[in-house]
Amino acid sequence: MDFVAKQYGFAAQPISDENVRKACEGKPECAKDLADYLAAVEQIQAVEPRLESFPEPARTAMKGLLDLAYNNRQRILEDLRQRQILLPKV
């Protein structure tokens, strides 16, 4: 599906947290991925809104944690798509 979308210029719709939940629902091989994905999302939601309120030494550390959470979330999405558990919608 990604290939077709890219090849013919269709935009793939963004993947929501609900899309990931539904794709992994009832699939034991996906349970750890879902738990890790939701943990990354929770960390992003907890840190990002308050990032600017941290004093500078802590802000740099929190920015590192935020970057790690975003990278983990993206890695999980890519893995789920590669395994064809999560398919993009065009």
C-alpha cells in the first residue's frame, strides 16, 4: 500500500493511536509492541506540554527523553508496518 501511495502520489493518512490499538487488538505477537507504543505516547504527552517550564539543565535531559520517546514510537510504527500488522490508509 505504501508503495502504491508513493508511486502514484496518494497521501497516506496519518496513523492514530486508535489505529495502532485496533491493529494490535487480539494479536499476542503484537502485545509488547502495543505496550511499548502506548508507553512512548504517554511519555510524550506527559513531557512535551511542560518542556519549556523546566530549568535549563533539566530541560536538556527532558528533551533527550522526549526525543527517545518519539524515536521509539516511530520505530514501533515502522516495525508494525513492515510486519504488515499496521497497514496505511490511503
